[in-house]
Amino acid sequence: MILAGPTGSETAPAFIAVRDVQVTYGQGGAEPVQALVDINIGVPEGAFVSLVGPSGCGKSTLLRAVGDMIAPTAGSITIAGTPASQMRREARIGLVSQAPNLMPWLRIADNVALLHELSAKRTGRPAPDVAALLQLVGLEGFGAKRPAQLSGGMQSRAALARALALNPDVLLMDEPFAALDEITRDRMGIELMRIHARFRKTVLFVTHSLAEAVFLSDAIVLMTPRPGRIERVITVDLPRPRLPEMRLTDAFARMVAELNRELYRMMA
Ligand code: ADP
């Protein structure tokens, strides 16, 4: 379902198609950093794909390149056949990062509508149904509150609703739950699965947590540093819908252990 590696032997064009991408920071300077080399991945529409690997292996860089926040030094990235840069201009890419970055003076409902409002003139998109979005992320009844009145987990939910308000084709999530305590983080993972089953966006998700990656993903892209490249793509064949109790099964534990072994082998 997902193809990766230097050959990138895709048969059908993927929804997110990353071809021969390289990213070098500080090119032309004294010490350029090769953050990514030979990146080829094809992500099917509606898939949930996680990027995992040791710090510095280029996970965030790859996510930022797909979101057109940085331009690749070489290679191309298309989403639904359209260059990532155009997708960003048309506000068809949603981003959720580690910090919710809510505007403290705005009500939650206005925070959720904000990105849409900022891009509406340019994109001509219809206004989102903020009440429905708040309900979707479990914040029904909190629209009139300010961010400071919400817990960390609830702020994360609001950030997700804000990204979904754009009705994006792709959702990029960069360690969105990393700042949360473990119990809240687990709950957010379960909620995200429920929400993903409803909205069926294509998701690229960066995480440090192998268990989180296994629980959420259709496939896991294992990356390795210096220079950042794709080591392996692991398909997660646990059935959907993913239910919380699946995390207690032998099949789940085996997948997490296999990923752990791969990571140790890579770092040895
Ligand atoms: P990860 O998300 O896997 O931790 P990053 O994508 O943040 O990895 O970083 C990949 C490599 O690129 C690292 O060596 C990092 O130090 C370097 N890097 C990241 N951002 C920049 C930048 N803006 N300028 C220079 N080097 C960078």
C-alpha cells in the first residue's frame, strides 16, 4: 500500500508522492547538513502513515517539505497530482504541531475558525461548521471558553479542530501529543482514531512513541539519520477500527518489539 526506497517503483500515482527528495540545510555554507537524501514514498489517499526514527533523522524536515514550509533541494512532492506549494497556497494542507498555538484572547470557537477566515478570501471556501467540529473533537460546549480555561488535552483537540476547519486534503501532524501526560496522550490517540475513521483524511504523523505509531498507523516509515533516509516501511496489519484493547494483544506487542529491535539495530 505504500512504497518507499531509492527505486520508488510506484505502479499507480500515490496521493502523496515524494520523489527523489533531498533537503540540505545551509547549502553553499561552510557546513551544510544533509537532512534528507533519496526520499521516495507514496501514500495512498486516506491512509494514516507515521514517521519514526531517532532524533535528527529528518522526520520534521520531511513533514515540513510535504507541507511546503521548506523547499526540497532536489526532487518533487505532489499531493493529489498537484505540487505541494500550490496545495499550501490553496490551504489544502492542515498542520497540527506539538504546541497548540491557540490565540489566548480568542474564544475556542473563534480559534477554530481562524485559519479558515484568514484563507477564505483567497480560497473561496465555505465557512466551516464550527459547532460540528467542536463536537467531533469532543469539545462540545467549550466554544465560548478561552484557551487558558482548557486543559492541555483539550487545547490539542482545539488545534486539531482548527486544522480540520480548512477541510484539508492532507493532515500533517508533528508530535501533536508529545507535550501531554501519558494517560491524556493515550486518550488522544484513541480519539484521533475515531476522528480519522470519520473524516478519512490522508495523515502524515511524526511521533517518538512506537506504541502510538503502531496503534494509529496503516504503515510506519522508519527513518535513519546522517544523512536522513528511509530505512524501512512497515505495514501495520492490525484490523480497523482500532480499539483501545488492541494495545493489550500479543500482535500489538510483537509489532512494537519489532520496531524497537529495528531502532536498536540502526543505532548500534
Ligand atoms: P527529526 O525531526 O527527525 O528530529 P529534523 O528534521 O528536525 O529531524 O532534523 C534533521 C537534521 O537537519 C538534523 O541534523 C538537524 O540538526 C538538521 N536541521 C533541522 N532543521 C535545520 C535548520 N533549520 N537548519 C540547519 N539544520 C537543520
